[in-house]
Amino acid sequence: MQRPRIRRPKPLYANSYIHDIHDIHEHGVVMTEIKKGKHLFGTVKVGERGQIVIPKEAREVFDINPGDNLLVLGDEEKGIAIVKEDLMKNFALRILEGIDTAKMKLGSDQ
């Protein structure tokens, strides 16, 4: 089985400028934080079985560990997003708690 190859990218410095995605591919750009809370981790290659390796820097920033479940979301216009399953569960619980709170407030108003 051939493992996906990950190029060790050259660092991008603050005074560098990325024109488009081809610059990232061509130069193997990696930068962890390009704007407060916004990250660019470089490029990965999809292996024969459709697998990718999440860059170490991304795993560290987002606390992704072996055995974690990830949720893969997709938007045909915007692309693919990978989110830790537990974050989505917490989000769903907050929504449900908000619904319960709203119902209680509506019930007390009557």
C-alpha cells in the first residue's frame, strides 16, 4: 500500500503574498495562522484509497488525536470542512437547550 506523500512545505513569511491556490501548490506554502484564528496548513495528496493525512500542525491546533471521530461536511460551492464530532454534538446540544428555554419562556407568558 502506498502512503500519501506530504511535501514538507517552505514557510511563508508575513510579508509574502499568496495570489491564488496555485501559489500554495507551487511553492508548498505552509503557515499556521494567517489571520487571528484563520489557518493555512499547506497541501496534502489524496491516496489511492481516498485517504489524506491531516498535517501535524492542524492536528495540534485543533487537538485531533488518534481515535477521534471527525465529521466531514460539504458544500458544492464552498468545498469540504472537517469538524471534530464532539464539537458538533456540543453545538447541537446548545441548539436543543435554546429550544427548551424558548418553549419554557413561551409557556410562562401564557
